[in-house]
Amino acid sequence: MSDAWRAENKGPESLVAIVTVTVLSTIFTGARLFVRGKILGKVHLDDYLIIASVICSWVSVATAIVAVAYGMGLHFDTLTRDQQQKAIFWTIVGFPAGVMSFGLPKLAVVALLTRILNPSPWHKKFLWGLSLFCLLNLTANMVLLFTHCQPPRSQWDFDVPSTCLDKWILVSFAIYTGSFGAFVDAYLAIYPAVVLSKLQMSLKKKIALSVALGIGSISTVVAIYKCTRVPSLASQDFTYETADLVIWTIVEGGTMIIAACIPILQPLSELIFGKRLFSSGGGRRTYENYGSGPSGQMRSENIELSRGHKRTPRQQDTVSFDDLDTTTTTAVAKGSQESILGQHSFSGKIMRTDAFTVSVEQSKRKS
């Protein structure tokens, strides 16, 4: 063992990476909550899921800091017996929170997409089922992490006799769950683009909205790369090799949180920069908006959508990405199978048209 080998330490760079990403994800979450709570005046289920994800990220960061203090990032054989045991303990303890930090945002993304894209009932069930099954896989992976050795504490207490499954069973299942998570991220990123591609609007508008809603594809790349680090769980040099896995677990959570927040931030960008990041036109036009009031009766009010040049309502194809929920504005589109359409009850029946609906929340405005 050379002095250079003994001096190798991934700990400091690990902490810089995970703290930086987690701080950024926290800032984006704060901006999201400002938009939803202050500007739009309404907080949704997906916001609470993102808050829970950020909390999980910080819990994972805290355990990583303690693990590094005991030697995570250093070669296993350079540590004392006590350091080895405590580094293993704090590394393993931090994984569940890290995994939830990128599992919960998938549910938040589904909550957002099902609210604004209004998929068919079977597709809505499919999206929720896909994300919940992914979360179930991740939970099962964490259960396996703690139970593949009996008793569980034998993993970090070398004085306790143990009976363990082959470590590669854990590694194989972790690779499966990581790959499935990457597939879910990819599906949730591609789905909005498929829906928008069927609408009658310019390519520029389709790309802008598709990027805004599908930016979670970045997490797909991170998840795929993280799968290449999973075999470190079976490494004899555990404290050194798993440092990368800890980094990418937390980075995946951070990127997923940021990606889930970006589509919500348009009102904030308009407040700061005076323009909309995902607007579909240069000017403005007021449209009459219809939605259900608190009593369930139909009401009408004016909202603003970005637009280009004046057209008749049937030709109007501009879309603004204001977030996204409580009221609807209808404009005509062709070829939409996965309707962005509101469904209103008339005489006890659900009526469906060939128009598409852009859903928006109204900002609180001072009179």
C-alpha cells in the first residue's frame, strides 16, 4: 500500500457535490412554494411531496457528513475497526432518505401532469400505478438492504455473528430498481411531448412546453449512470467505493426535485424578468375563462394568455404555461387524442369536444 493510495479520499469532494445540489434543490423548492403560496395562492399535493423530498435530501446529506467524518471516502483498510463500523453504519442509514428524495418527486410530477394534461381515466391510473410501483420497488430495495444480513446490525457490528444472502442479490435488485426508475423518468418526460405534438400549434411552442414539462429527462441520465455505481455495495473496499453511490443517490434526488420545480416557476420569471419563459407569443390578449366556482356553478372571468398575432378563436393556437389548475380556457386544436381538455357537466352528462384546454391558476392581484 503506497502513501498515495492511503491518501486517496473521496470524502471532501462528495460533501461539496451533495451539499451544492441539495442547496440548489432547496432554493428551487423555495421559489416553487413562493409561486404557489404567494403568487397563485394555492398549494397542491405535489408541493407537499416536493417538501418531503427536500427533507429527505437533507437527512441523507446529514448522514453522509457523519459517514465522511468516520472515514467514508477513504480506503477501508486504512481505517480503524471503530471507524469501519461507524462509516458503514452511517452510509447504510442514509440510503433510505436518499432513495425517497428521488422517489417522491416522481409522484409530484404525476400529480402535476394528470392535473394539467387531463389524461384519460385509464392513462391516469397507469401513470399513478407506474410511479407508485416504482416507489414500491425502491422501498423493497431498502428493506433488502437492511435485511439481507441477519441480524441487520451485523453489517456494521463485526462482533455479531451473521447469516447473509449473496451481496450480488442486493446489487442485482438495486440495478433493477434504478433502471426501472430511469424508465419512469423517461416516460414522464416524453409523455407531455407526445400530447403536445398532437395539438395544432407552432413547432416552437411545442418545443418550449415540451422542454418545460419534460425536463425531468435529466434525471433519467443521472439514474442510468448511478446504476453503474451500484456494484460498489459488494466491494471489499466499501467506504471508498460507495462514496460515488452516495453522491449520485443524492444528486439524482436533487436533479429530480429541480426538474419538478421548473415548470411551476413561470409566474416568478414574469415577476423578475417581466416576461414568461414558456410563453407562446409576444403580445397579450384577454380571453374569457370559464370554471367552476365554490358552489359548483359555472362562472366566467377574464384571464390573459400570451399570443402572437390576432386570429379568430377557431384559429387561435397560442398557449401560455402559467401553471395550471383551477380554471380552464378553451381553444380549438386538431388531432388531440390525449385531451388537454376540460370536461364539463351539462344536464348530468359529460360533454367532450375537439378543443384543447389550457389550465391556469390566477395570480393574486391587488386592486
